[in-house]
Amino acid sequence: MAFHVMIIPTLGCPANCAYCWSSEEDSPVMSIETLNEIVQWLKDFRNEPVTFTFHGGEPLLAGEEFYRQALPLIANGLSEQKIAFALQTNLWKMTPELARILAEYHIPIGSSLDGPRELNDSQRGKGYYDKTMRGYEIATENGLKASFISTFTSNSVKHKEDIFNFFLENGFTLKLHPALPSLRSHAPEELALEPEEYGELLVYLLDTYLEHLDDIEVMNINDLCRCVFTGRGNVCTFVDCMGDTFAVGPDGSIYPCYRYVGMQNYVMGNVYDRPSMEDLTRSDAWNLMQEFKALVDKKCGDCSYIRFCRGGCPYNATAPYDGEIVDVDPHCTAYKRIFKEITDRLNNEMFGGPGLEMGGFQPVAPMKSKAGIMDLMRKH
Ligand code: SF4
Ligand code: SF4
């Protein structure tokens, strides 16, 4: 089974977004020696396809030389395994040379723009939009493909139409991210998107997307519909992510996910010790993640959507409780809302009404005049 290793070359970031929870000033930058240790660790860790995502902080702060060495080190060192790369960046530090280095490995770039310039800069900082768009031009002119994540806050959600139209008119794929309360205290909680608002937003996006099905991709809606249609989670939020996702911080510490990097109680081991999976499962961090899984089985046991929701994201769940395992993902309300909406619509489209058990839909009769969930499924 494929797994995912996120490499966090640094937690530093030149931007200063108001709701950020994942950057740290003065964070060290990963050395090539540590990167090489990641490769050596993985040689005997698990002989399965692996996707590496460079994440941060801002991963391009590691600089051209880091990627010039790191990419062949990984690709050649793990040539026995099927390897893919991805990189999440604000693009400010993109240079033509860096873009060419990344393009050699066909690395898809994920970046962040919350919407039109004024709205984006009001929550990400003045000048952010122009710097990111400049980096986007350099990236695309040099052979890279880039898409954007829009973070919806309690403020920007009031402008959801403008944001959708911005992505539509610019021909950008839309992926959204709800602003979270932070495990780090400096992030203001008031920007976090309330679960009810998030649920409303997802339903709005489903509706609007279906009206523009040929003109835009809304990744989250694609994923949610696929979850319901297949009865299985297909993105990390909706599966038991632990054990198939790892993150390695600048000093080689191993965590369950990039969201925990820098949190000492979530360190599972260090690449310099070349831990086996069994070693990692003996860590306190692993036990914490298992506690979450047990909590989901208990708290979500009666939920119709548990098979493809799995209690949501453990980080989201622990963020409001200072890292403690107390509840499932607070976006539960939003997930229920959108899963019900999609389920009801699918039932209507295929059977003309409610009454189907969850999961494993078998189409029997097409019946609709405007685009529906089945059209969306056929598109992919
Ligand atoms: S902790 Fe959350 S973001 Fe990280 S891999 Fe798990 S579900 Fe995904
Ligand atoms: S929708 Fe809520 S109750 Fe249902 S599985 Fe997801 S988190 Fe649990």
C-alpha cells in the first residue's frame, strides 16, 4: 500500500498570515545530511510506493542547492520504490533555476491564494498576492503546474461568491481549507471557520460547482462525492491516516503528519536512528494516535458516515484541547451536513427518492435535467 512522507525542510516562512499555525521564526533548515538520512531510513522501512511532499513553513527557503541535491538523492536512493513528489509553497522564493530543477522531476506545486488581491491580502498580509502571482508566473513559464488552496476564514466566507468567481474566471482549480484554531497560541481563534459555516460553504460549493461543471474543478467536492459514491475515504481527512503518513522535521524527527512538526509530544522517532515501523509504534505519539482511533470507534459508532469519515482529522480534533485526545474532528457538523446532502442527491438522482443504504451505489436509471452528482462522478 502506498504511503506518504512529508519533508519539512524548515518551519520558517517569509509571510505572516493572520491565521497561520505552521510557521516558526528562526526555525533551522534541514541539512542535506539529514535528507540523506531520510533516504537511508526509508531504504529498509517499507518497500511500497511513496509520495514525498515538501511542506513547511516555507519549503523553498531551503534554496536551490538543497533541491538540486535532494531530488536525485531520493530518486536514485529509493529507485527500487515507485516515487512521486509534490511541493506546497507560497511561491515567493521561486526562481527560474529552482523551477527548472523541480520541473525535471515533474513536481506538482500546491500554493495558497484565498481569493482576489484585496481579500487575500486582508488575511494573508499586504503584498502577498503579488508576490505569489509573480512566483506562479515563474513556475508556469518554466514548466511547472501549480494550483491554489483557498483558506476560508470566518471573514472571507462572507465573500464566497467572489472567491468562487475568482477561481472560475482565472481558470484555477479550487481546493479549500477551513481556517483552524491553532495548537500554537499566537493564531487568533476568531478567524477559524465555524463548523456550521463550513457545512453551509460546502453545500454552496457543491451547488455552484454543479452549475459550472465543465469550467472548474473543486477538489474537495470531488473527494467528498467520491467518498459517498464508493463508500470509502480517499483523502487523509477521511481515513485512518496514522501509519500511512509521516512527516520529517528539519532535525530528522519523525511525526504522524506535518501539522504536528515541532510538537515534542508528537515525535515518534528520528531518521538518524533508522526506526522500523514497530519501533515507531512503541512511541507515545503513536499511542496518542491510536487513542484517537479508539475514540472514533466509540463516538462515531452510530454515525452513517463512519466508514468514509473516520472521525475526520486527528490534528483538527486535538487542536482545541492543547494536543489532548478529547473529541473527534470539530468539523463533524460540516461533514455530516455535506455527506447527507450528497447522499440524498444521489438517492434522488438514481432512485427518485430516499431509502438506499449507505455506500456502494448501483445506478439504475438516469433522471435529471441539470448536472448532478452522477455527472460529476462521470467526469472523473
Ligand atoms: S493529521 Fe489530519 S492533515 Fe494530517 S494526515 Fe491525518 S487527517 Fe491528514
Ligand atoms: S460525520 Fe461526525 S460522527 Fe460521523 S464519522 Fe465523521 S466525525 Fe464521526
